[in-house]
Amino acid sequence: MPSYKLNIDFAATDLGTLLSAGENVVITKTVNGSAGSSVAWVSFSPLEQNTVSWTDSYTLYASTSSVQNGATINMLSQAPGAETMQLPFTNLASFGSATPGLTLPVDTYGLVNQYLRQPAMTFGLAQEANVSGTGLPASPINAALVPMNHQATFQPLEIIQVFMQANIDSGMVLTEVYSNTIDLTFGAGVNEQTIVYSPAVGGFVLKPRG
């Protein structure tokens, strides 16, 4: 499966200012389909040079957490994402086998909420990452409220948003972002990119090649 790497660099003086302000590097990821709200996938306190790497592998999760800005998603049940498949979330509070005879589009993950003990549940995709050599467990990249007996499809894209912000932890719902972001697209031969913090823009810019 494809793997990707993002290098994030800071000048020492800029880093000192950002750390004094309590700001973290925050990364979110684009999801199409029944995407719901964006979630802070990765959040960490940076060093002068940082690397974030990941592979194209996803987990479906279920949660009772509210989908509102600042809420933290607690994943209560997880299952390996099955691309092009729809998994039922059953009354056993777990994901069952793929729905027979149903095939979803390429790069799409689906579910049907068959849990009848609540009017709706929160669902989404989660993904693992590695930050400067430290592996991080799967963290949500999106959160969608799905009513009982409704379906949802999630199509993750290799498009990430990177920014600096304080008081944001991994797994936190972000319906509003107040910092300057940079959008980066991976895939189609682009497996590694490097960005550097620019105080002139209050965010990141692509590092010139060479």
C-alpha cells in the first residue's frame, strides 16, 4: 500500500515563539461522501525538524461522542476498513461482516447503522501515523452523525491541511479553524513533501527544492 511522508521545519527563533504560545502542529485530512465534520487527526508539539508519515490504511469506528466543535471523539468500537465494502454496525455494539452483494466505488468505505439502542451514533474513519519515529495509534479523521437504519460512505483523499494552533488535541472535532492553513496533495507520484514555517504568513509554505 502507498506510504507518504511530510517534513515540517522551523527556524529556532520561530519555534521558540510558537512553543511559548502553547501552539501545536495540527493536521487534518479531507474526506468526501458522508464526511461530517473534520477532526484533528494529528496534533503534536514540534521540534526544529519533524517528520510525519502514514500509509493508505483506514479503520472504521463508532462512537457516542457529540459532533460539535471542540468535542473529543472517543472511539468505542473499531474494525479494519474494507474498501468498497459496507459494514453493518449491529446491536452487539460492534461491526459485522460486509453486506453481501453490495459493492461501493473504489477508495470508498461504507457502513449501515443497525444499532437500535440509540437514535443515532457517530461514525468515521481513523488512521495511524508516525511522528518523528514515534508510532501513534489510529485517530479519527472525520466524524459524522448517522441515524438509526441510515447508511454512510466515506472516501478519504490524500489531501491534508497543516496549521499551528493552541489547545487542539488529536481526536478533537474542528468545525472552525482560525489559523492559516496549507493544503497539501499527495499521490500520483507525490509521496514526500517538505514545508517550513513562515512568520510572514503565520503558517507554513512549501520549502523550495534544491
